[in-house]
Amino acid sequence: MTASQTSPSAACATAPSAVAVEASCRLPVLFFAFSSATWLLFGAVLALLASIQLYQPSFMEGCPWVTYGRLRPAAVNSLVYGFALQAAFGLALWLIARLGRVELTNPLGLFIAGKFWNLAVTVGVVGVLAGDATGFDLLEFPLYAALPLFASYACIGAWALITLKARTERTLYVSLWFVLASLLWFPWILSSAQGLLLGWRVPGVVQAIVAGWFGNNLLQVVLIGMALAVMFYFVPKVVGRPLHSQSLAQNGFWLLLLIGGWTGLSQLSAVPAWIPAVSGAANVLLVVPVVVLVYNLYRTADGNIGEAWKRSGVFRFVTVAAFLLLLVTLRNAVFGIGSGARYTQFTYFAGARTDIMVLGVFGLAALGALHYIVPRLTVGQDELPSDGLVDLAFWASVVGLVSVAIGYSFAGLAQGAVGATAERNFLAEAVTGVAGHLKLVTFGYGAIGVGALAFLANFGLALRRCCAACCGGVR
Amino acid sequence: MNHGPLIAAGAFVSLAFSWAALVMAPQVQLGSLAPAPIPNTSDVHPANRPGLAAQGAEVYRSLGCYQCHTRQVRQDALLYGARLVDRGSNASTINLELPGSGRTNLVNFNLLIALAKSRADLGITPVAVPPVLAADTNLAPVLKEFATELKLLKQFDDKARIVRSTSKTVNELAATLPVEVLERTGPDEAERAVKLINDAGGKAELVIYNLGPDIERGWGARRSVARDFVNDSPVLLGSLRVGPDLACLGSRAPEKFAAPWKPASTNLTAEIEQRLLDHLYNPRLVAPASTCPSAKYLFATKQPEQRFAGEPLQVPGSDKPVYPRHEARALVAYLLDQRLDVGLPEAPVTKSAAPAKVAAAPAKP
Amino acid sequence: MSKKKHKPSPAAPAAAASQRVPKQAAAQAAESEPGVSVASPSSAWPFVALGVLLFGCFLYVENTGGAFRADVFQGDYKTPPRAAAKSPEEQLLDRGRQVYAACAACHQPSGLGAPGQFPPLAGSEWVLHENPNRVIRLVLDGVGGPMTVKGAAYSNVMVPWRDVLSDADVAAVSSFIRNNSDWGNKASFVTPAQVKAIRDETKDRSGRPWTADELLKVP
């Protein structure tokens, strides 16, 4: 039972029925779910192929389209724009509709905008493989793909915000704060970064600073914010208890927004000393809002965790995602300042932050949420048809992500040891010596791909049942 | 917190804070940086890239080399020293500044006087001016008179890393000028030492030590600073070192490369260019342990139609020459264009007379 | 990307019917939306932790932030590095380059002069003579009449600079033209003391330009 602080009037009279809400969500949200899962599979495969090239340079050599320098940005950008952002849109729309008890505005328009987004991402990935990458991390799509991307987001974001405004449930639950902040944050940072890097160009290293600022805001505020929205929705829902504390949620939310945008630049080198110093300090400060938010979730579920873990697949995903969020924030804090930052600068350790945040924190939370949303919107149940595939998706994703994280981290630490002193031989120790760790990374990407495939298979089963029910036949 | 516009406004303000601090402030500080003039020449650093190298930058970006290589050198510490260049008009007094003279150095002289004044319990004989020494005086016996003071001074000397040995005559030491009399200290001590020596009639100059593993590896003479990249767009700094740093390829010594070689001629630039072309064609030829992908597609097997396409590349281990395409030559020109040996106001370099010794732990100023 | 479009299937409302139960008496907890506990405690510990960490961050930025300056890249310093002091020779050359700007009008920045009109300085035997006595006299009092420079004949007048340039400036520009590596000139430097000595020695000339023959008599 939940006891919430709703205003008594608005809800019952004009609220559309839950069936109508779900009906309006069906087309766009299922489309976003399907395409994001497909992009997850595609991105994981690209990342796997790229990681093989790190220790086996003769793999796919001789073709400029799949050289490592093009394959890796294609993989990362397809994971971020193809998988993560589309999943974020689908989740945002669904959360707005469910929590606001309102039908989605213009589902067909959202679907077409989603199609355009996919088209833009495809063109962008092909452009990167063709050699037109811009050179900025997480912003590699060339201009001819970046502009349609922004245009389709404008439609998606506008309709999502109109839906939010038209909500019948006037109380904004915590998840909707994060959703609203992310939906607004994304176009603001995207337009700033595109404008300053591809339009009216800032000179020299300021480009690197702006690109780093954009990438960090995208990961730390937009994606982590959406992951937190998912966590704050599902944890209380699954354990059947209200959220522990409103004020802690508020404090955590505002501190995350204030501090999150300042982190991530702590390992820039050719810039005035104050920039990495300030950013490293923000990395440490960020521990406070993350601890506050995760503690809130923990106190909500306290006592029921074991039982909920056994009962609900969603809860498993979301719990691991919350734990990873805490872990990655602490990791960034420890290795973002002082000698830790210097040791891991320019190594795989620092680069793993993107993978852990996109695939781990956001990826697991989103995948868990989709495991609830997809059956809800297709067959009308809380669980996908095959429990075995749910387990496979969970364990494959978790094992994959942990392998990637550990592989990159230890490879990075080995590189750091070589980089810290001039006596060690670069080629023998920092290149050949990390091949073993990188093989673990390859395995990890493969496992993530298997997890995505398991989810897609389950999705297919759910659709088959839905189709069968539509056209008659036994459920 | 039920008011949507309130949250939107709060989000905007939060974003504005981080934007102002991390986008606007750096742009205000660095937006008007221009190349700096190089003293005694009419050049500026960084110079505008010649056309071929500018095209090479496009090839570098297009192939994604920045995913595996950085173009920035790091530095752990910046320390100062004083170098004695000439004994000048007061040779005998300046002789005392030579490392190994064993006598109280001028640079620490006022320290000794201050110490004598303030710590009477130490029993230091107050010394006014060091007596003049003849040019070939053997210093060892002179040392004995100053044993106590030397012991005390040694503590300060160790902090300042003054090199002392006690076996040579003054003339032998004088033959090895220019020589560092103060190594790896803070800016104030070093400047005071230079001033003292110059006032005493000799000639000394301030020396700068750029310390750090990147610099000791030979990847650059100093750190990279913002001004080094004012002409680059996109900046392509790189953030991961799968392969070695490329900031200084154009001015790196052959033994400092990741796969070093013995230079066969005096034209180092031509040798580096040849090796880079070989590396692009098949990195395993140049460095067997390298995991750099080969860029064979930048080379043609048939003689190209243009008249001035350049020399064919004789690949070691194969009898058929390959012809580097324009992109390959442009990329190599770009890589050779990277230099980091010129000093800038925010990152000076001193041409070393004596090679700086590799320190285990440089002293903090 | 295939699209999945669905009309509500007949079986769906059966499962969704349970959702129409009023919120307050929701039969299954899973069907109602999450809410926030009414008795939610608020505590100050996040702000205390934030305050402590913030203090630590200020200390950290103070020590490694390089005083927020644009030209400080080593975090432990608060000012940009001291310039490596220039040797007196370097200072003379820099000053000489600046003074030479006035001479460049005739002798050109490249030191090549104009054929038939202004003699070159690059490679000129007058400039590169083993001691600077002739050059100093040239600069102080000018030269006029026929003169042979590098095998070519010139006949022009150079104005005196005695009253315009100080000893230091004459020494600087003389050192510069004798040592400009861009021109390939390399000879000894000139000190202000040398200039002063010659200025005093020739103070009776009162600005009368030298002739080539007179200069050749100067050792």
C-alpha cells in the first residue's frame, strides 16, 4: 500500500483510465524499447570487435572502415545515442504517462520522431566509419547527422513536456523531477556543445574543455538522472512501501544537479591548473548526493531486499545498478584528485568511466525497467514470458559489465605503473603486458551482447503472444 | 516541488553555474591566446602548419589516431637552478661557487652569517668575506678550517642539492664551465643565487628543470600548454595512451622512440620520415610488439600517375616497392611538424649545458 | 528497424481491469504508483557532510589550483614560471633588433640594402671587420662619398646618429648587425664602454660624415 500526498480533487475526475494511458504509450515506447535494445546489441558487437583489435592488430586490418580509430567511436556513440538515449526517451515517456496519469501527446508523432532519431544515428555511425568523425569524445557524429538528431529530439522533448504539463496527477513524484531535469538538460548541453564545437568554434584547448564538459554532463546528469528516475520508481513499487524520505530525495536531486555538471574534467592536461583541480574537487563532492540518494533507496527497501530480489527480475537489475552507481562515484572520487588522478591519467582506467556509466548504471537500470514495461505494454503482465531468458539477460549483463570494468581497470593500472616512471619500457609493459586484461574486456562485451540478445528474444516472445492473442488463439 | 517550471528554472540555474565555470571562464581566459614570438628570431610558436601538414591533420582525425595516441606531454614538477657561466672579473671569489670547491659558497654565505648571528650556541666563527685563493690552490687542507660550518651547511645543501666533492683543484673545476652551482630548488633561492654571483663579478644564469616521467622518456622538453594548440581545430588532444605520445615526434632523438634505432646518417629528419612511412605501412616491421593497425590502404602498389608523387617506399622484407599516397605523406608531414622544444612564457625551457640528472624524487620548492 | 503497432487486444482489459480499483483501496501493491512516505524524516547530515567535504575541496583547490590563473599550468605554483634570465648578449641582440627598425628603411630588414643606393650589411666587410671601431664611427657620425662594399660601388650619404642614439643603443645595434644569424653575420659583440670611448675620442668631429678613406685608416 502506498500512502501518497496527492491532492484529492484532480485525480479521479478527469484522469484517463490506465488502459487508455497504456494504449497511448504502446506505439512509441515499444518502438524506443525495441530500437534501443537493438542498438545495444549492435554497439556491444562493435565494441567487441574494436577491443579485439587492441591486442590482435591484424584482426580486420587493411580496411579503413573498420580501423580501431573509427570502430571505437562508432561503438561508443551508437551505445550512447542509439541505446542509452533512446531507452531514456522511452522510459521518460512511460514514466510521465504513468506517474502523471495522462495519455501521451501525439504517439504517432513521437514514433515518427523516433524513426528520424534512428535514421540520424545510423547516418552518424556510418559517417564515423567513413572517416567524418568530429574528433570530440561522445560528440563524434558529423554535422549532417548531428543536426537531424537535434531536430528529432526537439519533437520528442517538446511532446514529452507537453504531456507532462497536461498531467492530471499534479504531484510530481521524485522520478519525474529527474525525468524533467534530464529532458531539459540534454538539449541545452547538446546545443551549447554543438554550437561551440561545430558552429562558432572556440579555439584550441577550449574545444577539449567544452567536449569534456558536454560528455560529463551527458553521463553524469542526463543518463544517471534517468537511471535514478527508474530506481526511484521501481524500488518502492516492487517492495510495496513508500519512499523513505521526501527531503532526502529533494536534497539529493538538487545537489546532483548542482555538482554533477562540474565533474569529469579532472584528467585534462594541457589546460590551466585550476580546471582539473576544481573538477577533481567536484568529483569528491559528488559522493554526497549519490550517497544520499542511494541511502534513501536502501532505507525504502530495507528488510525486504532478499524477498524482492527473489521475486522480481526488475528489482535485481535496479539494485545492481544502484550499487554500481555508488561504486563508480567512489571510484571517480578516489581517482579524480591528486596522485590517483595523475597515475590513471591517459589510461584505460579513466576511459572505463564511460562504459561503466552507460552500460552499467544506466544500462542495467534501463534494461530492468524495460523488462517491466515491455510485458506491461504487450501482454499486460508484469513479467516477460520466459523467466530463463530474464535470468540470462540479467546475469549476462552483470557479468559482462563487471568483466569490462575489471579488465579496463586493471589494464589501466598496469599502464599507469609504466607511465609513472621513465625506466619501464613502454612497448613491452604497457602494450603487450595488458593483452590479458583486454581479452577479459572482449569477453565482457560479448556477454553484454548476449544479454541484449536474451532481452530481444524475450521481447519477441511477448510480441508473438500479443499477436496471437490479437488474431485469436490461446494465450 | 510539484511545480514543473520551478524544477525547470532550478535545472537551468544549475546548468548555468557549471557552464559559466567550465565553458565561459576558460574561453575568457584562453580565447585570445595567440602564438608567442620566439626570442631572437622572427618566428612564432606554434607556427602555422604548412599545407601538407595541415592536410595531414585531417588524415589524423579521419583515421581516428587520436583514439590511441595523446599529443600532450605532462610534467610533474618545475624547479629552478643557477648555472655559473663565466668566472668574470672576480675569478677567485667566484671559484668558491664551483661545486666541489668545498668552501662556503656565496649562495649560502649570508645563510651562514645569519646562522652565526642567531645561534650563538652553535659556535660558528663569524666569517666576513671569503679570503682570496690562488688559482691552483689545493682545497682539501683549506676545508679543515671550516669543518663545523660545512657540516651544518650540508643540511641546507642537501635540501638544495648542491653538488659537492672535495678532490679537485680550482683550475680543474674551472675547466668544466658552464656548471650548475644550484640544482632543483625554488625560484627565489635560484634567483638570489644568480644575483649574488652576478653582483660578485661573475656571470650566472637561471636554469629551469622540467621534471616528469614523460619528459625523462624524451617525449618532450617541457609540458604542453594551451598555447601549443591555438592553431589546431579540431584540437585532437587524445585522452588515452594505447600507443606512445606523439607531441614531439619532430624533435625526438632516435633512442627515445618506443622502438629505438641507431641513426645511420646525419639527416635525422629524413630517417624519421622513412621510419614513419614504414610504420604506417606495417607497424610490426618497425616495432614488433606494436598493436597499431596497419594503414596499407594509404599506399598504392602501382606507380601513381602524378609526376611529383615522391620516392617509392622500399619495404624491408619485400622486394616490391610501394608508393605512398598523398594521405600517407601528409600524415607523416603532420607527425613531423609536432615540436615541443621551444620555450614559452608559461612553460620555459633552458638549453642544457650539462644534462640534467634523473632524480629519484625531486625536491619540492 | 521494424515497428510494432498494437491495438488493445481483447485479452488486455481483463488483466487491466484490476487497475481500475480506486487508489486508496488498491488490491495489489504492484498496481499502484509509488509514493512518498508521509512521515518522511528530514535530517541535516547530508549538509554537514557536504560542508566538511566542501572545506576539504577548498583546501585542495587552494593548493593545486594555481591561483585560477590562465598562465599557471603547474598546480603548486601561484605565478607563472620565472623567465630564464637572458645573458647580456641576448639582451643586446633584442635591443639591437628594436633599434635596427630605424635603419631598416634604407638597409632593409633583410640587411641587403638597395643595389646602387644603400649598401648591404649582410656579409659586408665594413660590418664584419675584426674590431668594431669602424662600425661605431659609422653609426655615430655617418658616412658620405664614394664607397665600395662587397665589390660594388656606392655613393650616398648616411646621416649621423650621434645625437639620437645613446651609447647603449649604439652598442646594441652594432652588436645586432654584427651578429644577426638570419643574415649569416658573426663577429664580436660591442659594449657600451667601447662606444663611449670612441664617442669621446671623436667629439671634435661635430657630426661631419666620414669618408671611406678616413675610415680605412682606422685600425
